[in-house]
Amino acid sequence: MKTKRYIVTLISIALLLLWIPASLDKLVYFQAFKTGILRQPFSDALGQILIYTLPLLEIIAAICIVSGRFRLVGFGLSSLLMAAFTGYIGIALLGAWEKLPCGCGSVISGMNWTQHFWFNLFFLASSIWGYYLQRGLHRNSDSGLVAVEGLSAKRQHTNIFTNILNFIR
């Protein structure tokens, strides 16, 4: 149990070191971020949505990870974001687009696509691992559990989508 808590803390710190600079970079250099997103090979309508939702989702993920009560949601949101980013880069590596500009900032912008893919894959695996470890900690401890109407304590954290939907409500 103590080892799991230690690993969850390390994963939390790693994800905070990812999400906080990534979201701040998007906000501080908003015009460059916006231009980079609008140069991506998808519709401008989707680009406009992503311009405002990506930084917000990254900030929400960081806030949830810091909060013991919502850490499971934070790991889930991190997993979804990293799955989307990793999948997008995986498609790029398969050659789906002739040229793909990188809209990333900070240290990540200096990586090539293969390095970026492995970097994202590491954080995707970490997010998923953190989710399952945190879920196990919730099951073994009464602290931090929030009753969800219609669900027993054992079924409260059955899957990632239930947690996200309950957080949104």
C-alpha cells in the first residue's frame, strides 16, 4: 500500500511537470499556439474548438491530479489527452500527411516525431498506471471516496468514463 502511494505521488509529480508548463506555454504564447493549431491537417472549426479546450483540459487535469478527491479523474483525463496526442502522432508517423507542423511548445518542440511519440507513449502509460494504482488505493481505503447516487461503494470507480461524467455533473 505504501509503495502504491509513493508511485502515485511520483506519477502525479511527473504529470504536473507535463501539464502545467504545457498549458502555461499555450496561454503565454497563445498566438503562436493558435497559429500552430490552425496549420494542422483538420478543419478550422475543429481547430477553433481545440484552441480553447486543450489548454483548459490540461489545466483541469493538473488541478484534479493535485486534489486527492479528484486525482482519479485527473489520471483519467490525462490518459484521454495523451491517448489522443499519441494517436495523432502515430498517424503522422505512418505518413498520413505529407507535412505536419508541430504546434507544441517548450522542450517538446525540439523533438522529432519519433521522439515525441515515445515521450507521449511514456506519459500515456504513466497516466494509465496512475489511474489503476489510484483506483486500487480508493478501494482499499475509505478516505477520498465520494458516494455516487445509485452506485455501491465497490462500484463507484468502475471505469474512467463514469468518473469523468460524474465530475462534469
